[in-house]
Amino acid sequence: MGHRLQEWLGSAPADTRLLILEFGAGFNTPGVIRWPGEHLTRRFLAARLVRVNPDRPETPADLAGRALPVPAGVDRLLDVLTAPHPALDPTVAP
């Protein structure tokens, strides 16, 4: 990890809210993305992990409730997220 990120992580309070978004990380080199993301999620109790992967979206059992496996490719996810949606009427309660 980068020096500035390491410094921030070292000084961040344990209750820091952190969202870790992981896109397409597999098991070719799990120590680069997958395991560090899981480690950070364990370290910060308010952290959440979202793992987007069409083939290997599994998340560790000990992170249940704090990790979301998304079995989709990034291209499909981006298509859904960027599709036009009707604007919400702010005067109408959901």
C-alpha cells in the first residue's frame, strides 16, 4: 500500500466508516487485493466490503453481514448503475 494510505490507516479510529469496493479481483494474486480488503474489513468494525466478481464473488463467513458478494461482471454492473432512471419527485415520500 502507498505510504499516505498506510499513515491514514495507522491513525484512523477503530470506528472509522469505510467502504471497500473490489471489482474483479480473483485468485491469481489474492494477496494484492482480496486479502487486504478482507483484513481492512475485519480491522475496522464499521467497514463494509463489496466484492464484484462473476466467477469468485465469495466472501469469508466471518464477514457475514459486513460483506456483499455480487456475482456479476463489472461491465454488467456499470450498465445497470448508469442506465437512465426516472427522476424522483422530492415532494413525494418513498
